Amino acid sequence: MPEIATRDGYGTGLLKVGKNPNIVALDADLSDSTKSQEFGKAYPERFFNVGIAEQDMISISAGLAASGKIVFASSFSIFSERAFEHFRNTVARPKLNVKLCGSHAGFKTGEDGSSAQCIEDFAVYRSLPNVAVISPADAVETEKAVEFLASYKGPSYMRTTRAKVPVIFDSNYKFELGRGVVLKKGKDAVVFATGPLVHEALKAAEELDKDGIKIYVVNIHTIKPIDESLVIKLARETKAVISAEDHNVIGGLGSAIAEVLSKNSPTQMEMVGVKDTFGESGTPEELYEKYGLTSKHIINAVKSAIRRKSK
Amino acid sequence: MDTKALENKAREHRIEIIQMIYDAQSGHPGGSLSAIDILTALYGYKMKFNPKKPDWEDRDRFVYSKGHACPALYTVLADHGYFSREEFKKFRKLGGMLQGHADRKWTPGVEFSAGSLGQGLGFAIGIALAGRLDKKDYKVYCMLGDGECEEGAVWESAMAAPNFRLKNLIAILDYNKVQQTGKVKDIMNLEPIEDKWKSFGWRTIVIDGHSMKEIVSALDAAVKDGPTIIIANTKKGKGVSFMELNEKFHGKAPNAEEYKKAMEELNA
Ligand SMILES: Cc1ncc(C[n+]2csc(CCOP(=O)(O)OP(=O)(O)O)c2C)c(N)n1
């Protein structure tokens, strides 16, 4: 499998949709990192580097959107949060057409350390009415999501990551907002994964196969609106649910699934994610190992979920 | 005063900075090299502190708001004995104390948990206010980047310090002309920068931030009535020709060939 960072998918996606002259893009001095620079080079007159000023970037984005532009704004996920309240009040409330992209999310960010390792973006953006929250698993899905967003009306937040991840999808892949993608069928348990953890979940499923344990692997690329009916259906079928995300276990994908299940079909859950702690410098691989985000941790979670249901 | 010793020290630190970032194969050389002369003088000449008691109440504080350029700070702190130079090898590595962005939780001598630009000056104001409440005569120094000055929060703090009549606060602008993706004047021109700070109520001193003599006399002149900002004209990447004023080396480590060349130029 070739490996490409999802932020590169953002770059190529934005470049593609950029043909539409109504699309504008903004960045806050990070376009070489977020990859919005590809758009910036191709369409300099429709690209605005506002300087290191995330709050202003969001207010400007809102003004552009209120004047009919389709707006893509990017920064690191963590620094997008600098403008969180701007996004809430000036973009989300009036439901303006601003697509925010936060790169360098999660422990995948690695060496930069805890300040940049954003582990709470799902939690905060998910709590905003009107806002779709997207977390693609590979570069292809990211590119398709950008193409989708270009024609979607309304505010959204999408997270991408810095490090390369294996490509899972081919170019025929179709992105459907709010639809989980079943990548592997099973019966004993279901792993709902997002972002780089989708690959880890697929690896875990392969290993578990060898022990005769068959699991569903579902790619949840849309954290909000979450695919309620799929979550309920597979929870009822397997009675063992595992969430997996490069995000705090508080407020993210695991929480979103728990909200759905506790209302509709209470099910024992295991949550693979960051256990309410800030990170540190290290390679993404080392951090995934230390903080419990690898396929091995998913395997343990699956086994424990299966044990719990037989009790 | 004779500044030769400080100049030599700064040259050694430049070598250590390149070595540290080369070993880690990640980090921010440009902003480290532009700041190192000033940091060397701050710790080697001006500030009072005690490495054996990093939280000594009466110490002068240095708030490094542009904490991505932490290798510069780490070389100076190690030189004064806050930790061993052995730590340099573990910069940005799991298990090391030298984080990718300077962080008070991890490293003795580091005052400010940095990484998000635009927050250091407010933090420094807080320390200065506490010093006044506690009747301490310590000084608070805060270094900002020029790109950083595009953050609105910098100007909220710029407004606050003179309003609180803080006399023990000295800001230092590392005006190295380049940010992450290009030249400051092309991205978001800050000029007239001295007039801006003046109009917010600051005393200003403009210097060549690579002249040890000018740095030292500016630091001596800085603490007077009201907050002062030293606007230090510097060069991003100073000392390594191909890094100078080159945004490509904002946040990138040199490769083997570049490393060799850099070390030659620094007479390592
Ligand atoms: C709030 C915030 N936005 C963006 C960044 C990412 N970033 C890190 S360094 C940098 C450029 C900083 O430029 P400058 O202040 O001039 O620093 P220097 O040139 O001294 O390295 C950027 C955009 C950040 N650290 N914090």
C-alpha cells in the first residue's frame, strides 16, 4: 500500500475544486504544512494568507461566505481552535458556507510535541449546531471529501494529519456524508474507527482472523452527523462495540457512539483513544505505542469486549 | 564592556543548535539562529537567576513566546547548568526533557509552555503584575517573533502593559523579517513597527540584534519608566549563509550535506 498524508489529499482536492471561480481559500501562514499552497499557487488571486491570525481568518471567511463565496480555510487543527468562538458565533450560528480544515491533528503529529497534538477537535466542533465534522482515513477519502464539500452548503470542520498513512481507497471511492463505510464484515465484534486508526483496525482484524475472531471494521469518516442506524444495527448484531480514534476518549467518536447506543441499544463498549492526557515529543509510531493507539491495543479492546459480553 | 566572551559563546551555541536539530532531524533552525545572540546576552550578562533553584522567587523571568525556536533557549540553559548537554541528543525524542516546543512542565529553567504564538506577552504581564503585588523587584523579559506580531492577542497585551503601568516588563522583538511561509513584509507588513508600539504607550529601543555591544547597552537601558520594547533587527538563520532570510529553514532540519556546510561556516 502506498502511503500519503491526508493533508496532501486536502491539497490535491482543493486544487481540483479550485477550477470553480467561486471558491476561495484562506490560510494563516501554514499553507506549506496544510497544503493549501497548491491552490495558492494555481489561483493566487483567490488565495488569502492572512498572516498568523486565525481569528481574523475565520471572520474574513465568514464575510466572504456571506457574500456568496465558497470558502475553504485551513490551519493546524489546534490553531483553528484559537478561533473557535469566532467559528461558533460568526460562522456556525448564521450557517455560513465555510469549510474549515485543521491539519496536524492527534498524536500522529509526533515530534512537535503536546502543543500541536490536537486531541479535542472532535469534541469541540461536534458540540456546535449546524457543523458537519469529518475525519478522513486516507488521502483519497480526503480528496473526495473536499470535492463533496465544494458542493455542500453549510459550515464544516475537517481534520487531517501530518504523517503519511496507507492509502485504503481507490479513485472510484464515493464520499457520502454521514455514512459509515463497512470495510470488513464480521460477527463477534465491531470496531468503529476514524482517521489513521482505520488502518490500525484493519491490521487488528487480520490478526484476529488468525485466532478465529471475526470483526467488523467500519470507517466512520463523519463524526457528525454520525451514522446512527449503522451504529445501532452492528451493535445489536455483535453486542461488542469498540471505538478507535486519535483523539481524547472524552467527547470524540467513542462518545458520539455511546450517545447513540445509550439511547437506542445500550451496549458494552471499549474505547481506544487518548486516555485524557496531553502528549509529548516522539515519533508518531512511538507515541501510538506508548499511548495505546495501535492495532495491538485494538486487539486487546476487542478481546475484552467479547469477554465482557459473555459474562 | 568587553563583549568578546559573549560573542564566542553565541558562536558555540549556533553550532550546538545546528547539531541538535540535525540529530533530531526536525526542529526550527531559522528562528533559533536569529535569537541566539540576544539569549546569550540575557542569560550571560543581564538576568539574575539560580540554576540550582529554578523556581527561586526573586529570579528574573524570561518568557520565550516564540518557543518553536527552543533549541536556542536549550543551549543557553544547559550552558548555565540547568541540565546536562547530554539532553541535546534527546531533543524531540520520546523520553527526553527537551520538547519540540519549550515547555515549563518538562524542562527546568523554562518559564513558559509555548507552542501557540501570541500568548507569551500576556503571560509575562501576569508575572509582572504578580511581582508588583508581592513587592518583588524582579524583571520580566519576553521575546516575540515578528510573524507572531500578526496575532491579535499580541496587541491586546501591547495595550494592557502600559495601562497597567508595568515598569518591570521588557519585550524583545526578534525582527528577523521572515515567518513560516515567506517574508513578513509580503505576507502582513508590520511597518511602521516602532510607531505602532510607541502609539500603544511603549518606550522603544531599536538595535542591531546581532551586535553584542548594542544588545548589552539596550538591556542596560531598558528598565525605566513604563514597559520597554527592544526592537532587534535580526536575520532569520543568521550565521549559516543558506539559511539566512530563507523561509525553507524555518522548520526544517539540514540534511547531511547542508549540515556539513553549516558546520564549516560556523567554524565548528
Ligand atoms: C497561534 C499559532 N499559529 C500558528 C503557529 C504555527 N507557527 C509556528 S512558528 C510560525 C512562524 C512564526 O514566525 P515568527 O514569529 O516570525 O518566528 P521566527 O521567524 O522567529 O521563527 C508559525 C506560523 C503557531 N505556533 N501558533
